[in-house]
Amino acid sequence: MSINYLKELNDRQIEAVNTINGPILIIAGAGSGKTRTITFRIAHMLETGIPQNSILSLTFTNKAASEMAIRVTSLTRKKCTHLTISTFHSFGAKLLRSSIHHIGYKANFSIYDQSDKMALIKEVARELKFPREAVDAYALAHLFSDIKTGMRSWNSENDQYRELYAEYLDHLKTYNAVDFDDLIVLPIRLLRDTPEILQSYQDRFHYFMVDEFQDTSKLQYELIRLLAEKSKNLCVVGDDDQSIYSWRGADYGNILQFEHDFPGVIEIKLEQNYRSTETILSAANGLISHNRNRKHKNLWTGEKGGNALEVIFPENEEDEAHFIAEQIRSVKQTDGTPFHEVGVLVRTNSLTKTIETAFLKDNIPYKVSGGTSFFQRKEVKDIISYLRIMANPDDDVSFLRICNTPRRGIGKKTIRTLRSIAEEKGYSIYSALSAALHLEVSPFPTKVKTDLWDFVSVVEVYREKMLSGKPMAPSLKAMVEELGYWAYLVQETHGNERTAKFKYGNILAFTDILETYEGNPDTIDPNLFDFLNRITLITRDDNQESDENGRVNLMTIHSAKGLEFDIVFLPGVEENIIPHARAIEEDPKNIEEERRLFYVALTRARKKLYLSSCRTRKLLRNTIDCIPSPFLDELPQDLIKPYTEEKVVEEQDAMDFFSAIKSRFNDTSE
């Protein structure tokens, strides 16, 4: 290894970087320089002569993959165009693009997101004449996902949906589409059933790395196991104490399975923390030591001391929100802490509303992370797809999305016919449709042909208007009305006008965005093509900082994983919130994952940590008495102190209230 690398790493990190061959388990504690270690390891592998194209590194987010690739390029000062650093799902998609024809798909398949999936489930349910009240598309989407990934099985409670599931799969294939789960399930199927495909990947890749290994599902582990079973050069990096995604299939038991499947695993622990103060770290260690199913580790830091964790017991959630806003404003003024270095982490999204209200009142800039982007909402995506078809009639993905939205007589059989014509002529589906409508002998029944003409007419009439150079927003509003989208929403929401109004309001808001774009004096040449290009970039732009001081980060603890802030606030540290009541009701053993979640929250903080536990909280229209979380009692008591600011709570009251935790929850950790 280069001497330059040695200056950047501690002894355990150097060991992890130098150990290249065979199965390796790197236990990387919170803030222990995991990403740095991984990128130095890849750089070192390249330096020793291992070809780029023989290394496969997998992680969970595009951001993490991109950051890793940039760091490796910076370290090696070489172009790494043949190095594969990817998310599991992106890798699965690439594998399918080259090999999916083996199982009857075409390489230009579409990938359905959650809203597309739910829309298809509703469509199939209508075709099968399922009663509306029996179709909860959201719940069915999760059921189908669990069935497909092996997390659930068919039983007497869900067996009524077997046929619906089978038809859902059939429709996906008819539409040449896959859902998100298929990006892992189908590659495994191809690798298992087609030996030449497995051999080609095993011959190409000889070195494998998996980041955030504790978050892998059984299927993701099986995918990497198949690929690595020949070379055995598999390095997995993770921390069982930060496994918080069991609800989406993550199984930290994969660490034990890995040790079973790859005998002779070399284990390396990274325990030096570079993020938090000694106080915060000791508190987190004290908490997580109550979990029994974990690999022992003891994080330490060279940054001695640090402020005690401060606990506040506000009267209600409004006082809690006021305290958080007031403290943020105070540290901004006294210490110069920028807003973006503050994290407010909540167990559930339901806690954010009061905090947002306080931020707005105090003029504190903030951003909420983890919600659905406006432009990803189904009703907005539908309208965008109509615009995309007008801009580019050859866009098959957009065509398939909206050809039967609102519902027309364009079902599975019609799509198959159109696909056949398109393939025969080398056309797009929309061009095939236009050509078919002018045939002397129509391949469609009269009713279907009429519906198809209606669809084409809407597209062509409004395409001419949208491309005429005249204002587009009025035409878009007229098109939405002509489509009967309001009636469609009422029907889709089973007559729930409140929900329908909310969704229709999103469409009206979208037309307002178009109108604002057209009326902006900085828009030199307002046109449909430029507008569509701009909205494609808006989601990315939404994540940019509003000014040099940024915005306060308000997010769920799950969303905060992997992030860090100078100051962290944890509101709602109460029984039934964390640990969450529903999680414990489902399985008392979930207490360990809830504790891991709280551990993740604590270890997001670099310098200062505030925890608040309300005395009362509104639940619907009722006010309930709250009980502090049992996790507060599991923290080392010498590392925490009650907050004593005036108007929040009297010091003696706080001390008495805090002392009561010990007697009430003394047995919770046994």
C-alpha cells in the first residue's frame, strides 16, 4: 500500500484495506470511517493490479454509489469507467437488460414504481370484477411484494387474492414491464436457471464488496452469494447495531449466514468513532448494550468529554415544538451553527406537523425529507405522461401509462395487438395505433376502435394546441376537464371526495406551475419541450440548499441513517412512540430493532443532543397523558441531565419527573 494511504487510516482500517482475498466481514461501527475504508480498499486493489472490470461493489442508494465512485477516482487519479459501483437494483436492471430475453421479455422493458404498481393492481382488479371494498391497492402492493420476495406465504386470510396476483404478473409481462422487486428476483432466477449467464458473471467479476450489509434482504444476499461462490472473494461491510429496516426485508441475520456459507471468514472491527463526542458515544454504547442479539463492540473516540445529553419534559407537543425552534434560533445566534447542521429526527411522520408550524412561525428555514415528491404523485405523473406523448409520440412508456387512464376500452388484449403491429412494422406503439385506425379492416371491435379514436383525438387536438406557441396552461386545464379526470378520481377513491379533491388539487397546482413557467420573464421561449426538461430536474433542485446557511433537516430517524449533524433534537421520546406501539404489538421481539433505531438517532449527533418527552400529547381530538420512553432509563444516568430553561419546566419538577423513570421502567431491560 502507498505510504500516502497509511497517513489517512488507523490500524484497523489499514488491516481492512490490505485484506483482499477470501471472505471478509468488516464490522463498521457508527461514524467509524466506513466509506473512507471501502474507497481506500478499492483504490488499493486497483493499485495492486486488479482490473477495474473484475470488481463489483454494491450498496443501497445512488447517492452512496456516486460518492464512492467519485472518491475512488479522486484517490487513484484515474478514470474508473470499467469499475462497477452500483446499487443492488441498478445492477439487477443492467443484468436484466442483457439477459431478460431468456425468460420472454424484451430488453426495453419498463420499470414500474409504486404508483404504477398500484394503478396496475386496480386495473386488474376491475377486469376480474373484484368488489371495490375488497381492493386496497396499497395493501395489495405490499402483499404482492411480500409474496414475491418470500416474506409472506399464501394463507386463508389472503388466498382470495391469488388469482389477482397471477393476473398482475401476467399483465406485467404483457406490458413488458417489471416492478421493483423483479430487479432482484428475476436476476436470481436467471443466475440459477441459466448456467451460462451465471458463469459469464463469475468469469467477469472476481472481487465483491457489499456496503451496509446489515440492510440486505435474504434475496439480495442470495444474489451476491451466487455471484461470489466461485471466487470466494467477498467482503461485506456493516453494523448489526444499525439494522433498522426489517419491515422492508432487511435481515441482519445475513451476517451469521455469510459466516456459515463462506467458512474461514476474517472478521475486522472498526471501533474508532470520528463523529461524536465521548459523552454521546458512551450514552449510545450504554443503550445498545441492552440488546442481546449483536456482535459485541465498544466504540471509542479521541474527542474526550462533551456536553451531557439534555432531556426536556414539555407540557405538550406545542411547547416541545416551541422549545426546538427557540433552541435552533439561539444556537444560530450565539454559536453561529448553520441551519443545515441541525437535525430534528422523529420516529413517525405524524410528529412533524406541530414542529413545522413552529418553524414557520419563527421563520426558520427547513426541509422535510422522506416524503413523496410532488412530481412523483400518480395523478401528476399521469398528466406529465400526456404531455410527454404530445412532445414525443414514440414514448412507449408514457403511452402505456395513460392509454387507459382514465379508463377506456384499451385492455390487455388490445395492447398485445398493438405491440404485434408495432413489432411487425418497426413502429412505436402510438404510431402502430394511428396506422391501425386507418386500416380498411380493423383488428379491433367497434367499441374498442371508438375508444382508441377518442384517445388519439384528445392527444392530437391538444398536441396541436400545446405546440402552437400560444399559452399552454389554458389548454392543459381544458384537456384535464375533457378527460373527465375529476370523475375518474372520485371513482378511483371509491367515492371519497376529500381524497379526490386533494388529488385534483395537485393537478390544478401542476397547471399553475406551467402557467408560472410561461409567465416568468426569465423564460425566453416558453415551450413544451423545455418545460418537460425543467420539471425532470426539479426533484434534484429541490434538494439544493436555499442559501449558504441551508435549512434545518426535519426527517424520520429511518431517513437520517447515514447522515450526521452538529446538533440533533429527538422529540417524542415517549412510550408507544419509541419503542413504537404497533411494532411491539406485532412482535415483542421488535424491541431490539426499536432500540437499534434509537441508537441510530443518538449517533447522528456530533456535538449536542436534546431529547424531549411530553407530559401530554393530542391524539386525534383527545389529550392523553404520556409516559417517558423506557429507553431513557437505559441511558447511563451520569451522562444526561434535565433541561432547566425557565418557562419550559421547573428544575425540581424536572428532577422529580426524571427520577420517576427509574422506578417505572427498572425491569424493562431485563
